[in-house]
Amino acid sequence: MVHRNTGMNAIVVWLLAALAILWSAVPSSFASSSDDVTEAGVLDLRGWNPRAESPVALIGPWEFYWNRLLEPSRMDRSLTDASLSVEIPAQWQSYSLDNEPLPNEGYATYRLTFTLSENSAVYPLGLYVRNVATAYRLWVNGVPAMSNGKVGADAKSMVPRNYPKASYFQPRPGVNEIVIQVSNFVQRTGGIWEGVELGDAEKIASLHRNDVMIWALIAGGLLLMAVYSVFLYLFRSREPAVIWFGLICLAVCVRSALLGPSFAYVLFPGLSWEWGVKLEYLSEIVTLVCMAVFVRKQYPQEGIRFAVPFFGAALGGFVAFVLTTPAKVYTHYLVPYILALLLPVYLFVLYSYVRAALRRRTGARVNATGFAVFFASVIHEILYYTGFVSFGGLVSYGMLFFLLTQLLNLSSMFGKALNRSEALSRELAQVIEAQEETIVSRTASLQELNRKLEQGNRELTRLEQVRSTLLADAHHDLTTPLTSIKGFSKAIMTSVISEEAPQYARRIYERSLFLEKLIDNVFELSQLKTEELQFRFQELPLLPFLRQLTQKYEPEALSGNVSLLWENPEPALLPSGEIRAIVDPYRFERVFANLVGNAIKFTPGEGLVRVWIEFRPSEDPEEEEDRVVIHISDTGVGIPEPELPLIFERHYRSPSGPNDKTGSGLGLAICREIVARHRGEFGASSIPRQGSDFWIALPALIRRPEANQKLNPQGESL
């Protein structure tokens, strides 16, 4: 039990490490910027290769026309003097006109011209537009490319809409033009306040798809956690903290669907921008309330007594304010909301966890660590929405980290419960031993139940050993082909190779086929070990069956310049009847094919592989049954005697055999398990440089011929 708990802890630690790596990789996903600008103010991208390089962040310089909604047909040289030269991402209030900062409400037109080489303009390009406040319309080379919402010169004529979108176009060599109209009359921030990225169409599509998948995965995981918490609460109603924890997960799930790629607007086209922003604020407020109640339920002795009712009343008032006012009003109160409500709640939760950790409460240190990371992500998000950092969306990652620390805590408590259970079991065994006579006389049914439990425990132990072996085998076997695949793939990606790329791609394909075969073998062997694989046994006449198999694999032997021969047994050595055996034809052919394939592989050209049988009658008919021994002999390189006991072990490859690394080393181990399920024996003998003989001994059934039935010289019924 302790080992299982340790394994669970290790899994959680690995998940935390993976989440940390994913978190650290988020900023690196932004496109690289280009500072190559000509004297005329045109972005020079002639040295950029979109197929080989990352997308470019179109920072600028952009021509900026304030309070003008200009279409490309009107963007002529006469307007150049009236424009500002700006960079994005930035809010309008960071721009100045006549030494006065611009307001965040209004409308404007952006224009960017860039040059491409003929090679760069061959393939389609894509634009990835993230957050633009709060409606825009975009043209590329005079052609409408995409829009979000409806641009207007006042609040009545515009329709707000804001979520990342991608568009694709065919560029032209030389000068290209992007024109964007933007309007905002509905919230406190205006302008293009997240980057616009230009890149190869496939890379832009992949970037957009990856963003959606990551955020959908986060939202889906949080939703599953919320559903799980509800069911856990229904089955354990004495734990009210569980339902509050589920509400936290649900609220963060809703917020995650509205942030990042904002796929909630795609899933629910009828969701207006106004209500989307309200849900974003309301989900955060619900998270705050539930977080305060949750930590209060976890550690009732550590928090401030009247903090939770106060927070509930204050946040309830802000909920009413959000519901009754438009986004243009309540978004202007973001900073007071953060300082007066959000930060105090998080500080209260952090204070409670730290205080519980100092008092050594159960799981408090892990909770404090997880919440500290989550709190850091909240601070980062605050800085993002107030314009101090250029990227956001880390709150969901921080919440996942916090949830994983909760999982680690649960694992630790589960392990302690198991240890306690083992101690109680040992104490119970001592009591049973001290009162053995009374228990035997009065609890016969209990003894039977105990026997079944012990049998089940042994089976679980065996399955655990099989699982551990399987994991070790998978790690051992998969490392080499995966390393090769990664190495060849990296060489192709980094353009280390060019002319030899098809050869390396073929090697990757070959390693992938080997990896697929290896996974199948490991999976089949694990099913055989755990007896999960179902066998379909049937009684078959053995000689015709073996002859048919031999003929089936003759072409494979001939392709290796080896002769595969079926030798009919001497009639005098056979019983007076038909030899039959109970086998699973498919599984037995698996063994036959493996042994024949090995014999062909280890037999040099113009060699011989023979398939023959011998009959071993039972010496004591009352106690033993007849046996038939199937031999597969070859004239190959043979196996040294010290290696014979080792060839049936997993992953063993003879160092004296040919230098062939294509095998998985699991074939004979699988054969041994299949033969064992047939109640048979499996063995081998060999003389180096003269050949090897692998044999399978199976129980034989002798069916006596009827009076009018005749036998052929091989002992088979005609």
C-alpha cells in the first residue's frame, strides 16, 4: 500500500512539473518581431522565409488616423501627413495627438505596408488577430479579410465583438498592405492591445488551433473536476468543502472559456459581447466567494471570523452593480474592484493557508504552496489587464496548479489511511490468532470470506507486479526508438539536413513501425500475464494443421534463400488413430510463425528448416496423458549452451547471433505464455554452428477410427 501511495505521489509531482513547463512556455509562444524598416516607413520582410521561420509580430510602424474610418481605396498619399506613426500592441490612451493623450473611446484606422520577396509570396500567408477593443474590420491588399463585430463612428452604430481570429490570403511580391478599422465605445480600453501576427498559413492555423486546444483542455479539465466534486459531495454529504471546491472549478471553467481564444463565443454564437464580459466578471466574483468559503471550511480555526460574511456582502453588491450597468461603466472600476475586493479575498485565503501551515495542519503546506502559485498568477493577470505586462491568461494555469496540489494532498491522506488500515489488519490478525478456537467454531463463513479476500489480494499483488514490469518494459523498450525519432525529426526541423531528408524521413517511418510492433508485443504479453486475453480452443487434427502452416510460410523462407520442409512421420511411430490436439488456431499460429521466422533469420542462405513431430505415449495411462512433440529444427548458427536458459526471458538477444536490432526481444516470451495456456511445455536444444531445435509438447488426443474408416500412411483419416 505504501508503494502505491508513493507511485501516486510521483505521478502528481510529474503533473506539477509538466504544468510548470507548460506555464513557462506560454510567453515563448508569441511570434518573433521584426525591426527591418525602410526609410519610407515600409516594413521590410524580404529577408523573411515564412515557410522556415516563425510568424512575425507586426509591431509597426503603423500609420494611424484618429477619428477616421478609411477604406483602402481612400488610403492615398494625400493622407500620409495626417497620420501618426504608432506601434502595437497598445491602448489608444498611450498615443498622443498635439501633445495630448488620446481617449480610449472613439474610432481610428490603422495601415501597415510591408514588402515580401518573390520566394516569400509563393505560398499563402495567415494573419492571427488576438484582442482588439472592441470591433474591427480588416483588409489585405484592398480585399476584405475578416471582421469582428461592426465598426461604427458612435456607440449606436457599432456592435462590439472581441475574440481571436485567423485569416488567410495569397500575398504578392513586393509591397503589401493591411488596413484595419477599429472602434470602441463600450469599455475602458480601446485599440489593438494584443499583437497581430503574420506567418505561413499552416503555422498560423496551427497557432490558432493550439491556443484553442490548450484552453479547451483547461476548461474541460475544470468542468470534469466540478462534476466529480458534485458526485463526491452527494456520496459524502458530511464534507461541505467539496461542493465549494466544485463551484470554484466551475467558475474558473466559465472564465477560461471567455478568455484566451474565447471559444465560448464560437460555441454559443448568440452570446453577446456585453453578456460575455458580464459573465467574465461574475465568474471571477463567484470564484472569490467560493474560495473564501472553501478555505474557511478547510481550516475553520485559522481564518478571520467575520471575513467571509463581509466579503460575501461586498461582492454581492458588486454583482448587482455589474448586472445593472453596461460594460462601459463597470469596466472603469476595475482598479478599485481589484484593490477593494479581489486582493483582500486572496490575501485572506493566503493568510489562512500560511497560518495553518505554521500550525502544522494536515495538508496546509501543500495548500499554501499551491495557492501561492495561484496568487502569483492572479497578480500577473492584474498587471496584464492594467497594461503593465504584454500577455495574460495565466490564471487558469495557476488554478490547475492549485488543483494538482489538492490532488497531492488527497494522495497523501489516502496513503496515511492505507497505512492505518494495514496496522488495523495486523492487530485484527493477532486477535484472531489469540481466539482461534472460538473463531473457527463460530465464524466459518468469515474464514471463507477471509480466504477469498486473501486470494483476491494475491491476485492484485500479481497484477501489480505485472503492471510494474509492463511499465519498466515500456520505458526500456520505447526509449531507443523514440530517441531515434526525436533525433531524426530535430535534424529535419532545424534544417541540419536537406538532401538527405527523405532518407531520414524513411528512418523515422521505420522506427515508427518498429515502435508500433513493440507496443503491440508489450501489450499482448501483458494481457497474457494477466490472463485477460481470451483463447478460443478447438479440437483439430494436428498433422494436416501443421502441414498447412508449413506450406503457408514456405514463400517467406524462399525469400530468405532457405528451404522450409514438412517431414511426414513414420507410420510405425504413430498410434493407431488420428492425433488431435486442443488448440487456439490463431494463437498457435502466432507461436509457429515466430519460431519459423527466427529459424529463417538465424539460418544462412541455402540452409534448411524442418518441421516434424514425434509421439510420446503415456507410460501410466491412469495418471498421465499422451503427448505430441512438435519440432522446428534449423541448420543455422545455433545457440551456445550457457545462453539456452536465457533465450526465453524478456528482451534477451544473443550476443553471438547476427547483428540484427529489429527484434523486440519479446517473441519467445510471448510464445512461452501461449504454450503454457495450452497446457504444454516449451524448450530448445542447440549445437553451435550446426543448428537449433525448438520443441513444443502438447497433450494429444487419439481418436480411434471407425470400422469403415481408413488411414493414410501418415496416420490421418481418409
